[in-house]
Amino acid sequence: MPTIRLIVRYDGAALSGWQRQRNARTVQEELERAAAALSGETVRVHGAGRTDAGVHANAQVASFETNAIIPMKGWRLGMNSKLPPEISVMEAREVPSGFDPRRASAGKRYRYLINSHPSRDPLLRDRAWHVYDPLDLDAFDRAAAKLVGSHDFRGFRAADCERTNTFRHIFRVGLVRGYAAQRTLLAVEVEGTAFLKNMVRIITGTLVDVARGRLRESIIEEVLQSGDRTRAGITAPPQGLYLDEVWIRPEYRLADDSLSLGPAFADPATAPTTIPSSADADESDDE
């Protein structure tokens, strides 16, 4: 049975996240409806990671199996004609049978946007978190550096996160000043093999609380050692978060693949074997 791989972009502001839910509009359900309308079959779409309500994606990777024989351009154009304006299929490619986006993923980059202008920007209302307090960005950088590496991140996850293994490997936590040539727009970029529920948003909220002087820089080490969520900062709101890129493992790549292998330093082979990767289906990320 042919397997179709999609690269999907979506504006999550009006959606209830990735995962199918009863009585709610989700990305997974909308994609399944569009694919079913084209194929005449019941279709189940799988994603490389789940995103929460209000969270966006620049390049989510998804796939589904189908018996329908449709050209790849037909899948892309046909699904886009049936999808709501918040969701778009950027690419459709046939891949070997059994392709699973979670197992094929070598890691991900999440990007969180912060509007640091003293006044709120209506054009960024559903795109970035407005933080009007003065920020010590050097303190932010120093605290962020302590998150890199293999750690137990149980203190940086949502209370309802059900993962039993809370160790994760983070390759990079970077702060981009003047993102997209906007002087007061900041981008927090977090790269790793896998993530716990709300992990990036809690990391971002904690670093912002350090930058505005509400928490000391040493709080990062204290939360990592204690695992006490109550000592960390706030959970940043969802509208500033983007699933920016999914890296693909070499064995799953296609000729002329548009998906990246990831930065040279982000090699899952360098992470300790006790750290779950995106390939572990029972330890999938949830942001």
C-alpha cells in the first residue's frame, strides 16, 4: 500500500492542536478529512509530533497509507483545496511502505517568538508573546546555556505529562535578537531529540523570568537537580510557539529530499542511550 509523506504548515491560533479530539477542530482531523475526500477511503494521518492548542508549525511532517493512485501534485493541490485556510500541505511525496514520521525523526527545532516592544503589536497578537518588562538578555543567555546536554527535565514539564522517562538531550538553546529584521522581536530556539509536554514553553517562561529579574540564574540548575516544577518559571503562552523543523534520519531520506538531516552537532548518536529519541514511539513529544 503506498505511503504518502506530507510537509504541513499551519496557523494554530484557531485550532485545538494536532491530535484528533471530540468536538474540536484539530490539524490531524482536518488532514484526514481532506485525504479521505480525495481517496474515498478512511485515512489515518500520523505526525512527527503533537502540538498543543494555539501552537503553530512551519514544517510538520506527517504520513498516511492509501490505495488511491493520485500523482503527488494532485495530493498537494487536492488536499489544499479541501483544507481550511489555517492549514496547508507544502509538499507530498511517496515514501517506502511503513514510513512513520516519529521513527524517521532525528530531532526537532522549536522556535518561540517574543515581542519585547513596550507597546503590544496587534499584528503579532496570535504570533508572539508580548513581554513588555525590560529584559536582561545576557542573563537569559547564561541561564539558557545550563539547559544544554542530557538532563532529567521532569521539572520542566506539564503536571499531566505521563512520560515515565523524563531524561532528554538538548543540543542547543539559542536566543536570536532582532528576529526577522524586527528590532524588538526575539526568537528562542530549542533543538533536541525529543521533548516532554510543554517543555519548551516552560523553559521559555523560566528564562524570561530570569531575564526580567523574577528568578535567579541558578534556578535552572536547581530545577534540573530537584525536579520541582513549582520552582521553575511560568509556562509561556502557546501562541508564540512554532514547530520549526523536523530532522530526518539518513535511512528515511529520499533523493533530493527537502527535509534536513539537521545541524552537524545534532547527531542523535552522540546522545546517551538512556535518552529517548523521537524514534521511540512511546516517548513521543507533545508541545
